[in-house]
Amino acid sequence: MEKSSTLQTELEKAQKATEQLQIQLDEQKATTEKLQKSLEKSSTLQTELEKAQKAAVSLAEANQKLIDDNKALKETQQKPEPQSAKLAAQSNSSESNLSRQESALRQRQVSSLARPVFPGSPEQTDLDIGWAD
């Protein structure tokens, strides 16, 4: 009987050890799954980071190109215009001046003809005294 009780206690100890080992194995499996998920997430983040870096580089290159183009435009605008271009600009400005003068003259003619004033008119019209129905 002693042997059977000793065997019984050893069996119980072995079962407890097996249960503890099973618990540890389950914990390790859970930890492994978490680590795998973290690894997948980090690889996704790494890919996104690489894409963002490439986009930043391409934006910087495009920005530099725009800066260079802007400088080139400023340099071409600062160069003195040839004499023929100045004459063309002057003729354009004189034509626009002439057209402005003509339109101003037309406006004065229209306003004076809209309400003719006859000299020596004894009666005042409604427009003269402010009546307008």
C-alpha cells in the first residue's frame, strides 16, 4: 500500500508538473502570436515609411526644380528689353490711351444728349427740379 500511495503522489506531482508545463506552453504560444503580429505590423510600418521617404524625396526634387525655374524667370525678366520691344510697348500704350480718350468722349456725348438743355427755356422740367416718377 505504501508503494501505491507513493506512486499515487508521484503521479499527482507529475500531473501538476504536466499542467504547469502546458500552461507555460500556452503562454509561449500566445507570446509567439503577439510577436508575429508585431512583426507584421512593423513590416507594414516599414513599407509605409519607405513610401513616405520616396515621396518626400520626389517632392523635394520637384520643389528644387520649381525654385530653379523661378530663378530663371526672374533673371529673364530682369534683363533689359530690346529697343523694338520697348517701341511695341509704347505703341500699345498709346493705342490704349487713344481708346480710353475716345470712350471718355463718347460717354460725355451720351450724357449730354440724354437730357438736352436748351438755352433760354422759361420752364423747368421735372428732372431739373428733382421730380422723377
